[in-house]
Amino acid sequence: GDSVTQMEGPVTLSEEAFLTINCTYTATGYPSLFWYVQYPGEGLQLLLKATKADDKGSNKGFEATYRKETTSFHLEKGSVQVSDSAVYFCALHAGGTSYGKLTFGQGTILTVHP
Amino acid sequence: DAGVIQSPRHEVTEMGQEVTLRCKPISGHDYLFWYRQTMMRGLELLIYFNNNVPIDDSGMPEDRFSAKMPNASFSTLKIQPSEPRDSAVYFCASSLPQVGIAEAFFGQGTRLTVV
């Protein structure tokens, strides 16, 4: 079945450090890929997305490139801020018999210190 | 649109009581999801609906849990009887994949505490 695997957390960084959160997936066909962010006490919200191979999604300084050859969608940011502290979820939509269903990874907690 | 609306935001109940969580999806969205989030198990999909019909309820933990969607603008998740291990944050989400790429919009969640 479809699955998403994220790097183990939590991740702790100093402000202005470079961030990478790894995400790999297993799916049939050509899934769409997403990163969601959850700030403390809130629901998940879409951060960025990509629909096909080699697409790059970007938002708020975050980027992720859809790599079909390595089945990956790693999240990166060049310089993190304290306000980026949150839980980050990688997700996919595979379509087919699972049309409409989003499959999420386990989430990675990011803490950024001043 | 006001987004996905869940109620209540917080619920504290005693073990054995019935609990009903409510969700109003974004108008026009035809997919609705119920998720549960705990520290131990992360984010789990419980059930999802398409056009008010349950598509996959394999994530529902046991018979104590039931979900309904009587119309396109309302869904409930009921736990009867509730147990302490049901304590979690329950999220509702909706989407319209046909016009986008299945982006899901989440409510702010209901924090359930069973004592």
C-alpha cells in the first residue's frame, strides 16, 4: 500500500541554520506530494505541494523537489527562524483506488532556538 | 469561506460516557476525513467519506467508534462508551480533489480528555 516515511525527530536547530527534513514515499502510479505544517494548538495547514516529477514546491522560504528516481520529497530551508518551530508532515495523494485519500508520514518536530 | 469548523474545541468527559464530535466541512468539498492525533501514534486516519458515503473505515479502532455524514455540510464522530485511551486531538478535514490536487483543509481540532 501507499506509505510515507519521514526522518526521525525531533530536530533542534539554532536560528539561521539550514534545515533538511527527509521524506521518502512508496506509491503506485504518480502521486502528488505535500508538506503540511502544524503550529502549536492548531490544525495542519498546507505548506507546499508538487504534482509531478521534478516539480519544485516553495512557500515561506521552504522548498521541496519531487524526485521520482529516489521517491523522495525532502523539505529544505536555508535559514530557519524561531517562528518555524512546529511539526512538519509529509503526505501523498496516490489516486487510483485510494482516490481522495491523503497518506501522511509520522511528523517531524522542529524546534528553533534564538 | 470560514474553513472547516469543528466543535467543541475541548471536551472533558468521564469514562463510560458518550462523546460526540462535530464537523462542518468547507462548502462544496465532497471528501471529508476524520483523523486522530496522539503523541504515541501520531496522525491516524480513522475514516473518510465521499459524497456523504463512507469509503474507508479501516482506521476506526473498534466498535465503540462510529461516524456519520447525514448531509454534505455535517459529520459526527461518536465514541460510546468512551475510555481514557481515547484521549487525543481529533481533526476533521475536507477536500475537493477533482479541481485541485487533493489538498486537504483541516479544522482546528477537538481536544478530548477522558478521565
